Amino acid sequence: MAKRKNKYLNEENKSYYLNEKFERYLDVIKELKSIILNKDDVIEAISCGFMTNTNVLLVGEPGTAKSMIINEFAKLMGFDNENGYFHYLLTKFTEPSEILGPLNIEELKKGKYVINTKNKLPEANIAFLDEVFNANSAILNSLLTIINEKKLLLGDKYESLDNLIAIFGATNHTPTDPLLKAFYDRFPLRVLVEGLERRDYEELLNREFEIEENNIKHIKKTLFEKNESIEFAKKMNEYIIKKYFELKHDKYIISLLDRIEILKKDRNIFISDRNLKFYVKNMIAYSMIRNESLDTELNFEDVKFILSKIFNKEEQKDDIERILL
């Protein structure tokens, strides 16, 4: 990464607050990279997703640290299973109540439709849904509304989930069932998580034993408090939206859009119109992380970062990189 720049933004954007929090967020990313071996691209993707309220899908075989990455990120940002973080492994037998919470029978007897959402997805700020495409249609239908609009249907009323920052999903393979296409599209960023090679085994062991030792000693490192994290994510998203209006004619944003059109027309890769906004937002976010500065300076590295994460199937990633990068 480039040397960190300590420039403050102008007063109207509350520069001091945002810059200080962003500096600390860069430390979260650095810490996560020191814990998880050779997963920098994955870490940067979920970090961008948190800054831009974008759902991210991790695609990789079992045992490639998908869960560990999200779990450690949540810890560093001040979340845990009883404090804003929801983590669940989905199967075809998973019931909606396991995700959304059980129905309150006593309230139902009074004619009220109330769900006990404590420690469930509706109260989460970060959610990690493992093997997300294994879920049955009842789960998927409920999740679509949550993901699309951040709203949960309770009886005949919708409840807003304004503090749900991002949903991270994981899967062994991208789905082939056309019925899952709409749900897959709700994860704009997709990143491949690959296993390590022999030369990395010793370092992997050192890091994993260190993690286990810290767990035994109950050593828990956090760099943010939960409420700080929520506020930071919201303010960063607002700031990135403002930056877009400054950068919308930037040649690298135009280059990204041109290449997306090529992928759609010439390579037959499905890219929905709704996700263009997320691609540009994450391009700006990645530029900030790459430059270690809120003073965004886009370049072709930011274009490459996004293009490598919009595949429909794993094998398309290599094709995209070969043709367009």
C-alpha cells in the first residue's frame, strides 16, 4: 500500500471524525491481514462491502477460511454473537424461525403477531450466512426482502432494519439453478477464496496456533466499539456517495462501465443494472483503502478490483482477467 496520507476533508463533511475513524479502519484491515494468511483480496472485498453497505459472497471449497475471515472481521469491529453479529449455516431443512426468530405464542394468543428477534438476523448489524444457496424457498423469500429493502415483514407490517450494514454469504460453488439467479444477484461482489500452497503451511500453522492460544486465554482484540462501527459504516457510505458526484466523469469510472458492457454483450455474463451503483461505490472505496486516504485517486487497479468480482461462475473470473485486464 502507498504511504498513508493524513489529509483532512473539508469541514462540511465532518473531516476530523471521518478521517480518524478511517485511519483506525485501515488498522483493522492490517490486523486482519496479519491474522489470515494470503487472503488480502478477500479482506479488501469485505472491507469495501462494509464501507458501502454492499453484500459480499465468498466462493470457495470448505476449509479455506471463509468463516474465519468474517468472524475475525466482526470481532475487530466490536461485534459478537450476542452483540450485532449473526452467523448461521443454512441447510434445506433450516426453518425461517432459526433465522428470523420464533413466534411469540403468548402474544399470538392476544391477537398480536410478534417474533422474538433477539440474537437473530433482524437485530444484526453484520450477518454471515454460510452455504447460503442451500436454503429452502421460504428462507430465500424472506431474505430477498431483507436484502433488497432492509425490511422485514412481521404480520401485516414491515419493520425497517436500518442498522443492518451488510450481509456476507459463503458457498462452495456458484449456484447453477436458474431459480437462484435473483438471489445470487443480491450479492454484487463475489470473491474467490482459494486454498494455500505447500510453501505457506508453516506460516499457516503459526498463525492458527496463535489464534487458538488467544482463544484459550480469552484474549479478544477489538479496534472499534459496536456503535462506532455502525456510525462509521453509515457515514462512509454517505461520503462515498458524495465522492461519486465529484468523480462521475472520471476516466476510470467510464472505463469500468465500458468493460462491463463488453462482458454483458460479448462474454454473455449477466450483470444487472441495479448492481452498477454498487460496483462504482466499491471502486471508490477500494481506491481509498489502496491509497490509505480519503482523498480518492482512481486508477486502473480499482477497475481491475471490481471486474474480478462480477463473475457468474468461478471459471469466468480467469476469462474476465484474460480478456479485459
